[in-house]
Amino acid sequence: MGSFSRRTLLAAGAGAGILTACGSNTGRGGGGSGPRLSHWYHQYGEAGTEQAVQRYAAAYQKARVGIEWRPGNYDQQTAAALLTDSGPDVFEADGPTLDQIRGGQVLDLTELVDGVKGDFRPAVLGPKTYEGKVWAIPQVVDMQLLYYRKSLLEDAGVEPPTTLDALVDAAGKLTDDKVKGLFLGNDGGAGALGGTPLYAAGLQLVTEDGGVGFDGPAAARTLGKLHRLHADRSLLLGAPTDWSDPAAFVQGLTAMQWSGLWALPQVRKELGDDFGVLPFPEDGSDGRPAVLVGAYGAAVSARSRNKEAAKEYVRWLWVERIDYQRDFALSYGFHIPARISLAARAPELEEGPAADAVRFTADHGHAQPLLWTPACRTAYQDALSRIIRSGADPESELRAVVRKVSAELDRVKKSS
Amino acid sequence: MRRRGALWFWVFVGPFALGLALFTYVPLLWSVALSFFDARNTVTPTDFVGPANYTAVLGDDGFTDSLRTFLVFTAFIVPVTYVFSLSLALMVNRVRRARAFFRSVFFLPAACSYVVAALIWKMSLFSGVRFGLANTVLGWFGEDPVAWLATPDPPWYWLVIVTVRLWLQTGFYMILFLAGLQRIDPVLYEAAAVDGARPGWTVLRHITLPQLRATSVAVLLLLVVGAFQAFDEFYNLLSDARGYPPYARPPLVYLYYTALGQGQNLGFGSAGAVILALVVAVVTAGQARWLKPGRTDGDG
């Protein structure tokens, strides 16, 4: 009975999965023969991306690859699908998460990057690596940075800020009754910035040896400054679109906005040369500018019925087919290729703000560490939100976060 | 004959009972079982941990905060919705003309999806920029725009949450009250008038409300359960791509973010869900005992 009901539960989950998949599964297999593989992508906003990945899949000869294009809460969908037999064989993931790796839900892909490991940017390969093994092949590098409107800064007599204090002052000076100085997201920045201000203060989220990297007065001092932005009413809040969309910036609701590199083509189209980009400015004597980098990577589900074929396909697409990787990174949205050799040969990335962004990534890029689990993130983000918007005492808030995070890190270390 | 009756009973009830068992009871019991295991990224865990998940959930101030917030929210939204929908029902019941029109107009929002309503409230009515509807009105009086959903102090976000919920729910409960009102025997009102009861408060207090007792109990129970199940409009109003603010966070939303969404700590999440279910059970049982639903409209 036990195993029967277990199976029915899984079947029920699978049924739900099929229902939700109806809209997105194109039903088209790839061009090749051999086993069927299902490959999941989250929904990219840029036109042409879906057709591009269909085209790559159709070009693969050794398996019939079906693309599933999944709108909505992609990370949650994959997390649930990996529990069932009806999940993907290959899927792109912002992770995989630490617990997906430790739970044996994804396959070790170390052998796929043999010989080319050094060609992937360490900042993005690092979070895909656990205990020396690689669990996903980075597809492209995404990064977040600060956009500013040159003309508005000139009118207000403000220099592009290079320290956090200067940023706070500039945001105040740029704010009037029509335009706000800075947009960090509708939540005041807690979500979008994440650990960026800590890196800009010379700290980190998790240390090399897996400890808490922000236990000390410097963290409280830096995060406390973010509250000043809110208290001065220099932050744009409640915009129709959030920080990831450059609409607020190009519509002139704000003079500066924290957003992603993906927004650059749209900003350039709307504003021409009237904008520049900056990393998050440094704070304190040990401070360094910082940008947040991340990468979707291709992972293989441990429940795949064709594990070797799935790995072979991932190797073909994300290691061997340099031309497709280039096309995927630069032809639709705007991303930095994950391969260093490829980024170096891309003329799109050689001048102007795009070149600045590449330089920031190389010099100041920090990725969210693998050990920074959702539990850590929620605790930290709650505290940051209370510090920024409610003016909560940074020291006591951070003390509570450090306690929670170190308990979580202990759990991770203990059972590994 | 009896066997045929039994056959038809199962033909009609069977599919429903099966569905109920499969999609409600099995997952429910499964979830209770999971809450005693260290179930990370698996629904078939092997690592029995006893009550550890329960101590973890109860020791997590994020979760206890959300429970507290929701007790307060329930204590507020339930009576307010009750009063609003009862008042609407009394008014609609009294109009002589176009009663069907008013009934439909007030009921229509109940047909709207929570998600759609939440997005309209968020993006057009209570958008934080100067051209949002609420801010445009404020602008006529020379006030600065308010970031309705993004400022915790003062907590304007409650205004947004409460108005969207009232707009969506009031019409539905109004219909329930209307049905109850129409079952009250007009003879009672005539007798009261003969006895000298003044129309208005006295009649409402001594005739209408006692006669509506069963309806009221049902409405209150539904409202309480609904308040604790709150997810849709909160999630759509306040979440963004990177998470949910630490205020006005329903317990279900908190569990979704920490345990049941991307980070799959299913043992912890199940423990939280069981605690939430217990709270709902205790509150509704207490309420039922206090309101004595056994008495029907007729006994009042």
C-alpha cells in the first residue's frame, strides 16, 4: 500500500506537470534520431531566443531534443519537477542549488569541461562547483550594475559617484518633485542588491572556509548608509516596473538605476549616449567597487532515463558549439559569453558601456556563493529590508542574521 | 434494490471520494509524515528526525512573526468583511427596483481572479509613481506621491491589501446573507411592528440578526479559513523577482520562500503547514463552540 500510494502521489504530481506543460511544450523533437531528450529553459524576454534554442536542438543529430520553454516561477518549477520522473533531462538553472547537488538530483558534469575548464570565468564556474566537481555548464554571464543619466548628473553638478557616501549625496541632489535620484527596486534594494554592498565594503557573504563573511561593525556601518537613501526620500519606490526593467530609468522617473546588463540594448536605444554605467561604489577603507554576476548553467537531471545521451548533448551545445554559444549570448539579449576566449573576440563588447561592464565583471565581479542557501538569503534579505526601509538598527539585525546563517552553514558542513 | 442503490451511490460519490482521497487526504497525511523527517529535495526521505522540524519552525522568528501578523489580520478582516457584506445585503434587500441589477453589480467582483485584481491594484490604482490613480488624487490636493506598497512606515500596504480583499469578497458574502434574509418569514417583521418595535436598529438586533445566525456562522467560518489561507493577493501585490518583504507576509508565503519553493526543505515546510492547520482548526473549533452553529435560522 505504501509504495502504491507513493507512486500515485508521484503520478498526481506528474499529471499536474503535464497540465502545466501543455502551453509550452512544442511537441517538436529535434532533428536527430536516437533517444528523446527534454530540455527546459526559463522564458527569456528577448525576441528570437526561443527560436534560437529550437534551432540548436534541431541541429543535434545524436538525439531528438524537445525544447520546453517555461514561463513563470522557473526555479520553483524545476525544483518540483526534479522530484518526479516527468521532469527534464537537461535544464538550465540559476543553480543548481546546494541541496539539489547534495540530494543527488543533478549529475556530475566535471568530465565535460575537461581541458577547457580554465576558459570559463571563475566567478561563474565557482558557484557551479561543489567539492571540486562541476554540476552545471555556465551558459552566459549576467551582471548587475548602476546606470546613470549623464545629462541629469551634469545639470545637478554631480560627478558619477565612486564611493557609497558620494552615491547617497548624489541621489539626494538629483531628487526633485518629478525625478527621484536612484532606483534600487520597488523594495528599496534589499532584493536586487543582495550581498553587493557587503562586497563593496570589502566583506563577503561566505568566507573561503565556509564561515559567515560579514560578522563585524563594518557590515552594519555600510548597510546603515543605505537607510539614509530611504530616509532622504531619494529612492524611487512603487514604480510600474521593477529594477530588472530599465523602463523607470529611460522614462525619466529616476536619474540612476540599478539594473542588469541585459537592459543595456534598450537603454542605448532610448537614450543614445546619454548614459553611463558604474559598479556599486566602494565603502570604507577596505572597500572595493562591486558588481553582482550570475550565470544560468545547463544541468542534467539524475532522474533522466538517458543520462549519457543527455550529458553528451550538453557537451555538444555548451562546450563544443562555440558558434551557438556566441549567438545565444549576443544576438538576442545582451550577455557576456561564459567563455573568456569568446568574450575576448566579441566586437560588441569592445567599446562604450558594454566594455566597462566586461571590465567590471573581470575586476569586481562577485557571484552569490553556492553555500548561500535560500534560508540564508531570506534571513539576510529580511534584515536588509528592515534596515533600509524601517530604519531598524543594523547591528542587532545583522547579529540575528549571523546567528541564522552560521547555523545553516554548520548544517551544510556537518553532513557533507 | 438495496444493492442497486449502493451501486448508484458509488457511481455518483465514488469519483469525488477518490479524488478527495487522492488529492487531499494522501498528500495531507504524506505531509504530516514528511514533517518528522529531514526531507530536503525529496518526498521519500529516510532520515527520521522526530520533532526537530517543529522546534525549528517554532524557533524561527520569520514564521512566528507571520503567524502573529495573520492572527491580527484575521481579527481585522473578518469583522470588517462581515459588516460590509451584511450592510450591502440589507440595502440590496430593501431596494424596490433593479434589485437584480444591484445584486449582480456587487457580486461581479467575486468573479474576478485574485491575481488579476491584485495586479490592477498594484500597477494602476496604488502604483507608487505620480501617475498612479491614488497618487493622482493626492496630487490634486498638493500632496506628495506615496509609495503605497513599498513603505513600511506608515503601513499603507495594509490599505491596498484590505481594499482588494474587500472588493473581491464582499459581494460573495453579500449573496449568502441575501439568501438568509430572504428566508426570514415576513410575518415576524409584521408581528414586531404590531408589538411596537421601531424599524431600524431594534428590528435588526432582535429579529434579523438572530434569524441570520446560521448564515452568520457559516460566513464567519469561511472568512476565518480564507484569511489564514491568504496567498494570492499578498504574493502578487508584494513579491518581486527576488523575494518578499518581511512585513505583511502570510505564513504560506513565508513557507513558500524558505522551504517549499526553490529551497526544498520539505520537512520544515510540512511542519509549518501542520502548525498552520492546527491554528486554523483551533480557531474555527473555538469559534464554532462559541457561536453554536447547531441552532438553525428557524430556531433563532
